[in-house]
Amino acid sequence: MKIVTVGLGYIGLPTALMFAKHGVNVVGVDISKNIVQQLNQGIVQIEELGVQELLQTVLEKKLFQASLVPDHADAFIIAVPTPNARDQYGSCDLQYVKKALDTILPFVHFGNTIVVESTISPRTMDDVVTPFFEEAGFEIGSNLFLVHCPERVLPGNILHELVFNDRIIGGITPECTKKGKILYQTFVRGELLETEAKVAELSKLMENTYRDVNIALANELVQIGTKLKINALDVIRLANRHPRVNLHQPGPGVGGHCLAVDPYFIVAAAPKEAKLINQGREINSSMPQFILKQVVKIMEMNSGTKITILGQAYKGNIDDIRESPAIHIAEQLRLLTEYKIAIYDPHVQEENDETLKQAFEGSDLVLVLCDHDEFKKIAVENIQLMKTRMAFDTKNIISNGMDFDNYYTLGNIFQFESTKKKEIRFPF
Ligand code: SAJ
């Protein structure tokens, strides 16, 4: 069997290599000359466990080659970015998907299977991809088979999850679904879940939307707890002892290219109906401002002048800063000339101003915005370098909070309200 995969990013490349590992002849297509050249030289661009070794193996077996152009094949897999469009609701920008379809069309034959893995808005397979191929003379379900097979792999564990996670196989027709199933039986050990394309599209979006809305519930609880002077973290900890309750964790906002992106595809498709989903996005997007106001309160109450920001990645133990709330918070604080800002993230070196020690020197407040393992315990010798020993731990990750004179979390920030009122100017 021969497959062409279009898009060699953090999903496309592992998918291409996984098919090749299982004996399929794969041509991996990308628009980047640099990526294509490097891959053919055995050099991987993405940081993902096991991918470098897998590339070497399939190159040696001559089962994979990267190329700027497609080739004739039995199946084509599209795994290109689908960012938010710059429109009212942040709908799904399909420009890269459409470009990929144009690129493969000259090579598509009767009997081929076309799979879209990219996360797409509801009904894209029915209303965009199907007409595209029908206008080219194909009859979907009889001489061409269209399928949506969304990925659900967690960065850092992709090669394992590609094989063992259950996989949704959503065809335009039952015959399309069957063709998709035959394709993924090549390496998937999880269950292959057959459904319609539009159900597959909305299922993928709801996986991440479910998480985003639940994080918003935790973040709204923080704002309620701050007003009522009730520790929201205690409430979550105790409520979650119920066997069927799983309140998520509050934080400085929601980052990444999934939770901060996918819900908008649903809102854009059904704006009047997707009220809770939209509200969840609004709550999570408001958290950076909420954090900034608390930081200003802490600094003004203590006449602080230097802030040490720990963390710029969008979540713990990775280097990805896409849609990171920590980046936004740092940018806003830098605009306040009365404060000196020192940033340190061991996974995002390019954002660091100085060494960790320098970042702590003379600081009044340590602001933790990311749950990297390195921040689980703050070295006492670094705390002793501070002018005022305060911490605001928005990820509730520091285990030695008692080593600070004032240790604030999203559960106890209402403490400021109890101290003497001081006119606070919010520059945001
Ligand atoms: N976050 C919270 N509170 C929480 C959990 C997460 O504030 O309780 C924040 C994180 O700090 C981060 C953001 O939300 O800023 C996203 O975190 P995440 O753990 O959801 O990380 P992602 O976006 O890399 O992974 C999600 C996962 N989807 C689900 O859990 C349903 C992952 O399984 C998917 O593979 C991935 O999206 C994807 O690629 O779709």
C-alpha cells in the first residue's frame, strides 16, 4: 500500500512514520523546503519522544521519503493547521486544508481514500470537502472515499497514543467509513469507532470543549470565592472527594492550540445555541486580567518594585508558548514602568531575562504562571535573595509555600481585601 500524508508537523510526521513503520510506503509532503530536506537527511524538527529514532528506521528501510510534491497513492491523509479565522467568532480557517486538497487533486484516482485528520469545524467534510471532489468528477462512496479521523494524542506521548488510543473513523458514507477503518487497522490497537463524518468532527471538538468549560467552572469558582472570602481550592479539593465529581483546576487562563481554539469552531457554527461554550471561553480568557489585578494589589499593598515571573509555557514541562496566558501576563506587566520584571522559564529559554538566581535577587514577588516540575519546590537560598518574600502561585504547585512570608494562591487571595483599604490604580 502507498500513502501520501500532507503536513509534517507534530501530528502529520508521527502519523506518516507510524504507517511506514508498519510496512506502508509513505510520501510525506510539506510546504517547507527546510523541513523536507532535514527529514530526508534524518533530522526531525519537532521535539517528540521516539520520533527521531523512528525516522532513522523507516529511512533505512526506504519506506518513507519527504517531498514538496505529492505522488499517486492508494490514500491521502491531510494533517495541516486549522487556526481560528480573524472573524467575529473565531471560526475555523480552512485555507491550509483547501490548499492541501488542491495540491493532491492531480494525483487522486478512482478508488482512493482521502482522510482529513486536522481538527475542523462541524460539517466541513459534508459541506466543503465532498463538493470539492464531486466538482472534480468523483462520486463519494463509490469511486472515492472521504473520511474524518481526528487525532487525540497528547504531546509528549504521541507515538504511544497513536497506537493505543481508541480512534473515531467518520465517513461520508458507510463505505467511506469502512475504507478508513481498513487504513487505520494498519497500526491502531485501540478500538476503531465507526460513525458519520459530522459526528466525528463534533466529537473531536467536544473532547477539548468539555475540558475548557470545566476549567472555566473552576476559574469562575475562584472569582466567587474571592468575593465571598471562601478558599476555592479547598472547595475543589473537598467537592472532588465525591466519587463522581471532577472539578478541574483554576489557573491564569487556558493556553495551547486545542482548548483555546476548538470551542470557537462550535460557537461560530451555532452562535445562538453555543452559549455555555462561549461563556466558558470568555471566563478563561478573562483570567489573565484577573491575575494582573491581584498582582497589582499585592505590589501596591507592599510597595513592591520587582516581580519574578516563573513560567511562560502554556502548561507544565513543555516548551510550547502558543496562546500561553503567561506570555500575555508578562507582556502586560512589562508595560507598568514602576515594576522591574524578571522572567525565568527552564523550558522556554528565549523568554528568560536572566538566571534564576538573578531573577530572585531583590525581588518582592514570585509569580508562578506554569506548573513545571522545577517550580514544585523553590530553593530557600533563592527566597532569601528576595527583598520581600512573597509568592503568588496561580498553579497551586509550590510545596514549600511556608518558606515565604506571604504565600498567595487562587484560593486565598481575598486576604488582601481584609487589610486596610488603599486606593489602587488598575492600569489594565
Ligand atoms: N488547564 C487548566 N486547568 C486544568 C487543566 C488544564 O487551567 O485543570 C490549562 C493548562 O494549564 C493549559 C490548558 O488548560 O494552559 C490546556 O491544558 P491541557 O492539559 O488540556 O493540554 P493540551 O491542550 O495540550 O491537551 C488537550 C488534551 N485534551 C483533553 O484532555 C480533552 C489532550 O488530550 C489532547 O490530545 C490535546 O488537547 C489535543 O491535541 O487535542
